[in-house]
Amino acid sequence: MKDPTHELHRSSSRPGPAAGNAASGFNRRDFFKGAGASAAATALATSVAEANQAAAPVVVGPGMSKIKLDVNGESREVAVEPRMTLLEALRYGCGLTGAKPVSIDGSSGASTVWIDGKLAAANTTLVMDCVGKKIRTVESLGGSKPDAVCSAFLHNDAMQCGFCTPGFVVAVRDFLDKHPDASEAEIRAGLNGNLCRCGTYANVIMAALEVVKGGK
Ligand code: FES
């Protein structure tokens, strides 16, 4: 016969710290391990969520959004749609109408501007690709002290309707900055990315040669 006192004593005895509960297979060590893993998982999930948030691209559009453009050394806030070209943003957002919409593929050269110091067709460049870049337009060559190229175009009557002229002025300035002693043949070759429907090529070349002779 079983001793009931003995049974009572066994059931009321408390297990030691490391003894565990043999019946449930779970002890405090397991509990603390689980709690630690849970906290680590929560921290990891939080840091992953924060990293995803930081890496998430900024969504612009499809409607109008305000962006900042660096144009002729000034920071300009412009409202644009993501589909807009740099030419549209310059003309309708900044009021800079020098660069012209002559050809839809940029082949006329009439919308020529500088982007980070390189010539580019503003009408085939998306404005969103210009954020953070330095844009320079033909207007930067004007003002109270116009650039020598602008003056030479006037002296040599190098324009008729004028639609191609801003693009030519930018192209001449860029070419002569790189080739200040260019010959006539070199100038002709160097400007072959610009077209003039009025046919003022001879006068444009004369204007460029005047700048070369003047050393400007
Ligand atoms: Fe008219 Fe050149 S002056 S297109």
C-alpha cells in the first residue's frame, strides 16, 4: 500500500532553479531563452522596417510636384509632372525661353543647354533626371555684359528668324571654350549638331571666327 504522506510530499516539492518541470518539458532557462529570441526578432524586424523605409524611393507624380533645379547658379523651385522635359520646365516653370522647341528629337540643336558642363538637348531630357545637376542655359551668356559670342552674332548678323540662334550661341561658346584657336574648318565640323532652317551658317561661322580672333 502506498504511503499518502509520501505522495503529498512529492507533489508539493518545488523543483530547483535548473531542475525544470519534467512533466511539461519547460523550465525557466527555456523561458529566458525564448524571451531573448523574441526581443531579438522584434529588434531585427524594426531595424529591417526602418532600413526599408530609408531605402524606399521617393514617389513623385503622377500629378504636379515641386522640385528644385540648379539653373544658372540659382536654386529654382519648379512645379513639374514626371513626364516633363527639361525644356518645358525651363520655359514654363522658370520663364527661361532661350532654348527653343524646334525638333522633337533634339536634332535641330535649338534646345541646347549645359548639364553638368556637357551639352545636352533639353527637349529630350527628362526634368527629373536633372535634379541635383547644374543646368546652364543661353541666358547665362547675356545680361549687361554679354558674352563675346552674343556680341559677335550681332556684329555678323548671324540670325534671321532666330529660332536656332540660342542653340548656336551655346554650341559656339562650348566649342570655342574647348578649341580657342579653332580654324574655320574645325568650327564648321564642331557645329554640325545644330541646324538653321534660314541658312545663316556663313554668318554663324564668321561670328565664331571673330571670337577666335578676339581671343575670347
Ligand atoms: Fe531661322 Fe536659323 S535663323 S532657323
